[in-house]
Amino acid sequence: MPEPVRHAYVSGAGMTPFGRHPQRSLTGLGSMACLEALDDAGLAPADVQAAYCGSAMAALVQGESGLGQSVLWELGIHGIPVVNVENACATGATALHLAWRDVAWGVRDVVLAVGVDKAVMPKGSVLKAGTTQLEAQLGDVFPGLFALIAQKHMQAYGTTLRQMARVSVKNHDHGALNPLAQFNKRVTIEQVLESPMIAEPLTLFSCCPNSDGAAAAVICSERWLRDTRRDRVRIAASVLTSGDYDPMRDLTFWNSESRAVQQAYEASGLGPGDLDLVEVHDAFTISEILHCEAIGLCEPGGGGPLVESGATTLGGRIPVNPSGGLQARGHPPAASGLAQIFEIAVQLRGEAGPRQIAGARVGLAQIMGGSKGNDAQACAVHILVNDRLP
Amino acid sequence: MPEPVRHAYVSGAGMTPFGRHPQRSLTGLGSMACLEALDDAGLAPADVQAAYCGSAMAALVQGESGLGQSVLWELGIHGIPVVNVENACATGATALHLAWRDVAWGVRDVVLAVGVDKAVMPKGSVLKAGTTQLEAQLGDVFPGLFALIAQKHMQAYGTTLRQMARVSVKNHDHGALNPLAQFNKRVTIEQVLESPMIAEPLTLFSCCPNSDGAAAAVICSERWLRDTRRDRVRIAASVLTSGDYDPMRDLTFWNSESRAVQQAYEASGLGPGDLDLVEVHDAFTISEILHCEAIGLCEPGGGGPLVESGATTLGGRIPVNPSGGLQARGHPPAASGLAQIFEIAVQLRGEAGPRQIAGARVGLAQIMGGSKGNDAQACAVHILVNDRLP
């Protein structure tokens, strides 16, 4: 892909608390997140020139069409291009990628990206997202697939159950510092290991929850940055790709992720050593371990020892999922990608309160969606930089 | 919106026959249309650099997520950005708009847009697309809404039942010349008027069918045009907008459509007098009448006399829906916007056989999706030009 013609910034970010919102509609949640993002950006609804609204489950589960238009209507935004997008768990990151592209190529100056979902799911409806009908019938739904991945990683690299459990413990520790997280309660390694078995070796506390919630970001060009005193959060790389669909692939990595990470490093001129924080798609504990390896925080196979060493805990060398991640912050699929951006923006601006990473300058967000032929359907990687810091 | 940096072309278009395809999946239909479009473009699946896949009903009705990736997998296309989009009946045009934007702003050189739907609908599931829950509960579903529009147009301008019926007769006449149309049978004014009443004054033959089908287009930059001898179909304007949501609006026009048409004329430097053919969203007979007025083929209120005069029939001054339109070609919602592009591309290249419009140089496609607050949720207008003709 050629270089974009100009910089694009996350000038505002907002999210609802994640968890259960039985009293709020998708439209209500989405508009709440958008209003917060606009307020954070110092911009008015009338400033928005285009919008991408992601929902992985609105149509699938709630029979709702045109959600983006409904959300914007609540805000009094009308007469602009609005596109509803879906890419399973990468839906919010897809909305962000399109918004970034509009701004970075000079098509628009102020673009809104929002992701919203509710966890109202008929049995089996979402777990099979993206697999072929045959794969789903054979039991290749997400917990089963990630159980296989965990088994393979344990066999290949000696990764232990306690190392995987450490991911959950760490992310719940982080979530306890995040007032917007679904779970603010810490868990112990024993609690993770002894919670009900979902798919061997993944226990209940090894899996993220299904949640209600929304997150949004305002992407704009330099001249639309309103608070000139505030730290600026620039999008140094935005990569979206789809899987390679290789049924013979080694289960311990995803081709799509390796490629997306590499492209993001090339686009930004940065590498794993430059990162101050990382938000990854810890749908299962084993997922975070694989993502740390893919991002280059350690060697292939080193993800278990990495989390065990404390390096990825707040206060460690490179905090991973300081927000609590999907495990503790919760996982409304389309919102998670933008909640990662919310966390990184807040961290880069030094506004993360008790979970602040001192002097954070560079953050990376990684998320993937769906599964097909042993690769992700979609994988997105974003790198954000505070370009006021040296 | 600023000017794009370069030209983008429809280098290939393809569509399946529209109608009933009980033996084909969404994935099968989508990949068929894509293969035809690629073949038409003289390009290989491996040339595709990004793809937008639209379906208005895949998730809503069939619980299918990640359809675009499934379609591309069938073609052996992998590792590229794939975005699934939804904008009700404007879904296919939305996919096209995003593909055009990628090429016209230099982000990508070869982008695929595909729209696919099947008419497998539980009762009431799609008709309420885009209305608020309250509106749907009160009966403000599409046939009811367009019946009100028809009544208002009759009252305001004296539009007659026979004039509206002429739209259906004309489009069925056109459809009889289109081997890919769902209906190849002509109807008479009497048959239209005497068919079962759906919502006064709209009878069964005043409404488009719900159909299965897919359509696709390959959008590329100039240097990727493969057959240099062939006529070139350039996208002179691509406009996507959303509604203004004005409950007090006069029911005889849509703000979103007026604005989209005006923007498309400005972007292309063309006007209604330059058009050689038009494809509009004739979901109901009255719709085509309103769209002809919005596009400027006649004065406001003149749509009834216009169709009655024969000016919009093949062989007339400005043929409207030479493909048969939604009324006869059929209406798989997400495919219709790209089927319009297929028709215009074929016409501009002089390959439309018995329905060819001699010397056609400029075509306009208009489509809208959903309804909210008395405007469309989404409205798209595309103008295509054969830039080999003077």
C-alpha cells in the first residue's frame, strides 16, 4: 500500500462501561460512546463529515439494520456518508481503519468510528462466527479451536497451565484499576485453574466474557485538533488484512497476524522495542501468549515465560492489556477494537489514573475476527504515537 | 469533499441471474458474480488488492458473519483487507463507493465490490429495515410508506394510477429483453391495476420482488485497464450520503436524494441533459416517478406524464431502467446497486444486445436504503462515462 498523504490523529475517544446494560439499546450505547469521543475531541456533532459504525451482532442477533444511522440520528448528525461495517471481533478496528484511511488520504477531515454490541445471543449463534458450516458442525467453535491451540503450544514449547492462568490473573489485576471494566475483581491462579472446564485446558476464567458496550474514536487531520496544549495521539500505522486460509498451518501462530504486525512496523518505522504498552485480543488466555510472540515481545514459544516473569504486568517492562483486556474489561465484539484505542489514547495522554504507564509514548493494538481455514478472517493492527514526546 | 487524485474505472462487472436460487449459497452466488467481474476485467483473483462485500440480509436473516471472506476464499483470494458492509438497499452501492474511493485516492489499484443477498425472510424481518421500532409497530413499513408517498403525489400533482402502472409495464418490457432478469414476462396496465392490492394504491405488480442474486464490479486505476481496445467506463461521480431525518418533509421527495444528485452532477461536471440512460431504485412504481424528478429528467410533479410519454422507455429520449429495474430484474437488496452498475457498464460498452441504447455515453445509477424520520437512511448516486466517446 502506498504511503498516506498526511497524518491522522485520534483526537477523541470514548467508551461506555462494559458489562450488562439491559436497560440500554444498541443505539443508546453507541450514541453515548460517540458523544464522549466528540466531547473528548472538543468537536461538535456537526463537525463530523463521515462515520463508520461497526456491530458484529446487531443484525446477526437483534435483526437490526442501519445501526450507524440510528446512532447518528440520536446525536443530530445527518446528511453525511454513513457505512455500517462488520468483521466479527475485528469490527471496531475495521471502522477505525476506514476512518483513518479517509483522513490520512485527505478524503475527509473529521471522521467518527464507533463499535457497539450487546451480548444477547441465542445459543451457538456467535461462537461459530466465521467458520464454515462444516467446521461449526464438527465442533470447531472458538473455545474448541483455542483449546487445540493451547494444547499445541503446550506440546511445542512446554507452556504450562499456570503460565496461561497468569494472563487471566494479570488482566483481572489490571481490570481492577479500570472503572469502565466489566470485572473489577482480582482472581488467583488457583481460581482460574479450578473454575469450570470449558474446553480442555481452557477453564471459565481462561475465556473472556460476552458483554454489552460501545466505544468510539474521532479521527481527524492536524488542523482539526482542538486542544493544542494537549498531547497529540497520532495513528502511526493502521493495517487491516484477512487470513491466508492454510489448513496445514502450525496452530501456534496466525499468518494474518504476522503479516499485519510486520506491515504496521514497516509503516510506522517502529519495532517491538519502541512499544510502551500493548492491547491484544485476549479472547482466551492462550491468545494473549500467542499475540505477544507475534508482536515480537519475545521469541516464538516465549509467551508463557514472558507473562510469568511479570514483564507484561503494569509496572513491568512492557505492559500488555493495561485496561484489563477482553478478559476483565469485557468483550462486546465490535466495541473491543475501539476500546483498545481508548485505552492507548488515554495512556499516551497520561490520563489513565491508577493504571497509568509513566511516560508512555507508543502503543500497539492488535485484534482479530472470525476464523476460517485455520487463520483469522480479519486481523487489524494499529500503532499510536504521542508525537509531543521525544 | 475534495477532488480525488485520479480516475477510477469499472474495468469489469458481473452478475448472476436474479430470481430464485434455492440450490446456491450466498457464498456461491457472490463468488459467481466476482469471477464474472474479474473475467470481464481481464484480471486474475490474485490481482485484487482489497474487497468490499455487501449483504443486507446475510447476518440479518441467515446468521452469517464474514461473508466477504467466504466469497473470496472460494476464489482463492486471501491476505488482503476485506470489509463487510451493510446499508440496507444501498449496500451494493456502498461497497462500490468504498472501492471507488480506494482507487480514486490512490490507496489501491484493483478493488472488488460485491453485493449478494437471498430472499429468505422470516415474516416482517426486512420490511422494517431502518425504521424505528415505533414506526414499524405503527405500520410504517415500506409498502405502507410508499403508499402514502403515492397518495401524496397523486394529490399534489394529479399523478394517475395508469401513469404509475406504466412504470411497471415499461420495466417488465425492458426485463423481457434481459436474460439475467427475474421476470421476462411483459405485463399490461390492466394486469398491474388488477393485481392484488398491497397498500392502497400500490398493487402487487407495483412492487418489486424479493430475489436471490449477486452482482460485482472490479474498480481499478488507469494502468490496470487490461483491454486497451475496449471502451473504458470511468466513474465520473460516486456519492454516498445519509438522510436528513425531517419528519415534516414533503413526502414527494427525499432530501438525501436531492443532495446526492446535486453533488454527483457537480463532481462530474454533467447534468440531466447529458444522460443517455438511468438506473433508479424502482422498489415501487411511484419510486421511479420520484427518482426521475429528483434526477432532473423532468420538473417536480412531472414524473407521471414523463413515463406516460414513452420518453423513459427503450427507444425514448432517456431510457430509465433499461435492465428492467428492480421491478423486473428483481431485487436482492445488496446486489441491486451493483446490478445497476453492470447494466450501465454493458450499455456504455455497447454490449447490451437487444436492449442496447445506441451510442450511450453517460449513465446514472441511483439507489437508496432504509427509511428513518421520513428520509432514506442511505442514498447513493453514481455517474459512469464512456470516456472514449466524444
